[in-house]
Amino acid sequence: MTTPSRYPDTIATPVTRELVVKKSRFIAHLVPVRSVAEADEVIASVRRQYWDARHNCTAMVTGLNGDQARSSDDGEPSGTAGIPMLEVLRRRGLTDLVAVVTRYFGGVKLGAGGLIRAYSTAVSEALDDAALLHRRELLEARVDVPHADAGRIDNALREWATAHGASFGDVTYGTSASFALWIPLAIKEEFAADLAAVSAGSLLPVYGSTRIVDVPGD
């Protein structure tokens, strides 16, 4: 079977996790976003909430293919906070996500290497708590079935969808029962072949448009 097209993943819901390194508190906030403007709103909100913190460092990746990225050290030595945070997001293959790490200084200097480790670890550990959403390009496939066969084909299509990472859509009834599925684009030929096999060659799918769908991770 051909592997479906892949896009960078994102996270389902916001996550917050705290890390303490030599008395400094690093509070990582991860929030899914759909645009740079939305990410900026999240950053502004965190900075208002943690106004008394010494640093609120940021990293974001946005766009379907993760082609927009930005980071800020927010007063930490250059390259010790924002870039390490961004590298974690990149390494995990994520997009449409903003990370803000709030630091309350504990009185002990960590040095450049210590800061890099602390900021990257704060983001990495927060991501370990996150529920991932996998992005897939799915193709609409409609199948019109005589009413006499609708129950059997309904069961077969649902089983196929579950086994192949597809989404079972709506069913409409008219002169026939019309089933809609959203299937991985790369396996449309496999779907047609399996449909022909289960219907003794009497059924063929009619394909429509494609859309990007967020599918819960394993």
C-alpha cells in the first residue's frame, strides 16, 4: 500500500508544563494556532499574565507545510532561547503551534549551554504531554448503492475506512443510498479495487474534491 501524503503535525489542545533548573522556573506554554496573527495574540496574552517574569521567550511555526517560523530570545543572550525552542518544534515535525517559555530567574546563572538545554527541554517535555493531530490530505469518494445492498455495503465501507485511515462521511437516501468517504489520496486506486471486489464489480466510486483533515494521533 502506498503511504498517504504527510504534512507536519500539530497539537490538539494547549499544554503548560513547568521545569525548575537551579532555582530558575521555566514555564512552557504550547498553544495550537492557525496564523502568525493568532500566535502573536497568544504571546501577548502570556506576557500580560506573566508580566513579572524576567523573560517570556517565544518560538512559532505556522503554515500547512510549516514554512513560516519566528523566534525571540526576549532579553536572554542571543541564540540561547528562541532558536533552541524553534529547533525542538522543527525536530518534532510540527506546525501551527506557538511556544512561549516564561522564566523566573532563581539567582543562579546557567551560562549559554545551560540556557539552551533548559529552554529546549522545557518545550520538549511539554510536547511529551501534548495530544498530536496528524494532518492528511483526504479525497472525497461517493458510492451510490442500490437500497437492497445498502446494509451490507455500509458495513464493508465502515470497516474499510477504519482499516485505511479514512473518514466515513454522510449517507443520503434517494433513488439509491449514497455513501461519502474521505480517503487518503494515495490509495484511491486501492479503494476502487476493494470496492469492486466487495460488490462483484458492480460499484465504482465517484471522486470529488480534496481537503486537509486533522486526524487524532495514536
